[in-house]
Amino acid sequence: MNIELPDLPFDVDSLEPYISAETVKYHYLKHHKGYVDKAKKFIAGTSLADLSVEEIISKTREDDNAKKIYNSTAQIWNHNLYWHSMKKHGGGSPEGALLAQIEKDFNTLEKFQEEFKKCGLAEFGSGYVWLLFLEGKLRIISDTDAKIPVQDLNQAILNMDVWEHAYYIDYRNERGKYIDIFLKYLINWDHAASRFNSLIN
Ligand code: MN
């Protein structure tokens, strides 16, 4: 079996004071690990058992009979990207080609941040906000639950988890505050730029 819980790219207290060690521990060890454990159980003994997370997502995304497998493996992938979408001393501004593309598609970084926040607030239930690069254009999209709104996972530049478990301990029900903090202090533009650059080069 190829499915594993990857290490966090930072220590559990690295995002303090913005996201507490308590939140990171629960989110990583209960939620993220929980999806890994479930996915392993669901695929054991099936034809999917030896595939990668990405291959399982692709094979199950349109299959109504495989919803549980899709949801748990997509949640593994979504959380992997989410952890890499934040870092200690994150925030600020991207540079280079990604900044140029943001200015082309959103006019300014501030407009990008406004739209990202609006999108996160508009997602009614649980889900993610996604920054995608589609047909030469950056787009901000939210999608519900575990859903990944793009077939080619490489086109996902970054994501932000807006399930309540991502922010409830630190911000209670104030999703808007969490989004502001994510954009101002946590967002990992270096990782986003490396994903973006690999698409354009
Ligand atoms: Mn989560």
C-alpha cells in the first residue's frame, strides 16, 4: 500500500500565535490521519490497494459507488496541499511570475485577497478555497467537502481549508478572521510559486 500520512512541513507550534499547536495537532493527528486510516481500510484487498493517492482520486472521482474512497483519499491530498499552503513567517506578497500573473488576473494583490476572502465566506458549509491555474488564468474557486474542482491536480496552486475544524479552536465561528490571518501571516507564496512555475515552464 502506498498511502501514508506525510510528515507536517513544520513543527506543530510553528504557526502560533495565528494557528495554535492545539489546532494543528487535532487537525493533523485526528482529521488528516483519520482520512489516511479510513482510506487504507476502504482500499485494502481491492484493485486500488497499490495505487497512489493521486491515481485513486482520478479513478474514483466520477464513481458514485466509490464516494467513501474518493472522499477519504481526496481529503488526504487536500490536507497535504493545505499544510504546504502555509508556513511560519508566511503572508506578504508573492514575487516573480506568480505576482505578475496575479496582477494580470486580479489587478492587484489586494484585489486578489478581497476575492479570496469573499469566496471563503461564501462557501456555505465545509470545503476549501482553491487557487487554480486554468487555461492561462488564475482563478479562485470554492468547493464543498472534499471535492477538488480540477481534474489535473497540478493545476491547484494552493488551498485553504474552511472546515470548522481548521479554525474553531482559535477563532470560534469567525471564519473571516481566520481567512484574514491566513492571507496576512500564513500563506506560503514560495510553495505556491513553485507549483505555478512548474506549470508555466
Ligand atoms: Mn481539514
